[in-house]
Amino acid sequence: MLNQMLGDWQVIYHKYSMGLWEDGATDLEESQMHMIDRVIERLEIVDGDRILDFGCGWGCVLNYILSKFLNVRFTGLNLSHQQCEYIRGKMQDPQSYLSSGRFTLHEGDLNEAQFTEKFDKILSIGVFCHVGNLTNAFQKLASFLKSDGKVFIHIITVRIPNNMSSGFTHKYIFPHGRYWNHDAVPSHNRDLKTVDRWYVNGMNYHKTLTAWLDRFDDAQESIKSLDYGMDYPRFRRIWRFYLLLLGTIFATCDGEYNENGQYLMVHA
């Protein structure tokens, strides 16, 4: 179902995070390209970098970056076995940049990960909404980073003290998910410190969620027979409410209240 909703193109695989629309994107695929282009710019990726993607999802971000740089090498760290299986399939696909020999997949937990090399850059898109202890996570990432390396984090951020997601999404979608306050990442500066920060207007996520909802509705005939662990009409009501709820939340106050935070960090 997610494949249909999120989209799956030649270079842009399904990606469960915000697309960037404010630079003129006209569709979901283009918005995700613009989003990754922004990451490349702000992390200052250059050809030859060794990069770790913490929580690499289905491999969309690193596949796109590999398509842009001939000598970049990536390691993907992912806890999800299902996503790793999808990536392993792409690693055997000669049309995928994941099959280029410049990508290594590590399936496992950040807390248990060990790497023999250190990285020039580390990026993490959306994963810290599912991380409960920023101090421990930053300590671990710092141990993987070269002395002059940089870390880029993209997460949902809010302008309220509460860092928990809504009761509905906690119960039905992402148990224990977090919407961190704008200042949460910069306030943790023991092992990594924030040297630059940006806030991406919530209307970008509103438009992404609207595009996902449209694609979900358009795919009913092909997805209604899948196994959701409940009858499909009930699943459809829950999922549509989730997409509508988050879309409304991000559009509140013209996108200035609930946004996405981006942080550039270096060794403290």
C-alpha cells in the first residue's frame, strides 16, 4: 500500500517524509527531488564523501545522491527488515544506483552498530521522530564521524513544549513517536553541537500529505485486497483520518506552528 501512496519512480523510491514544494515543484516526485537537493546543499556534500544514512528507509535519499555524484560512497543503517529486503532487491537491480558497488547496507540498531571506517558526513531524514534519547543517539553518531565531519538531521518540529505525537497517531500509526520542540536538538550539545539550523514551513508537509491522500484514494482497487490485520473499510477510515489530521496540523497558522526542523551539527 505504501508503494502506491508514496510513489516509486526510477531514481526516487518511496520516501516517508516531507517533499519540498516551495521551490516550485509540480508533483510529488519533483518535490522529493527538491527536498534531497536541499539536503545536498546544506550538508555540503562533495564528490568523494563517505556518508552514513542513519535510518535509510527504502534507500530513496542515498539512491538519488549516488545518481548525482560518481565517487560518493554510502552506508545505510536501517532497523526495518522489510525495508532492508526492498533495498537488497534494488542492490541486485542494474538500473538502481544501489547496485553500483558504492553502497553498503547494515541492518540493525544504532545502539549496537559498529563501523570500521569513520564518515565525512552523516545524514538522518525523519528518523529522530522515533528516537527517545537524543543524548545517547548523538553520542553514537559522533563516534562514527571524522574529526572535521558534519551531521545533518531533518525532523518534525513544533513550537510547543510537549514532544509527544497526538494520541491518535500514537495509538494507531506510530507508537511512541515524537514531535520534538524546535530547540530540542540545539539544546543537546555534549558530543555534537548545532552550528546552523533551518525551519521548513509546514505547508510543504501539508502538500505532501495531500498528495499521499490523493494517491491512496486513487489506488483503492489495487490495495483493498491486501492484509491489514483488520477489515479494509476500517483500515481505510483510520488511514484517511491520519492523513487528513496531519495535513491539517501542518497547515495550521499558515505552516508556521508545526514545521520541519533541519540542523547542521559538528563535533562539540
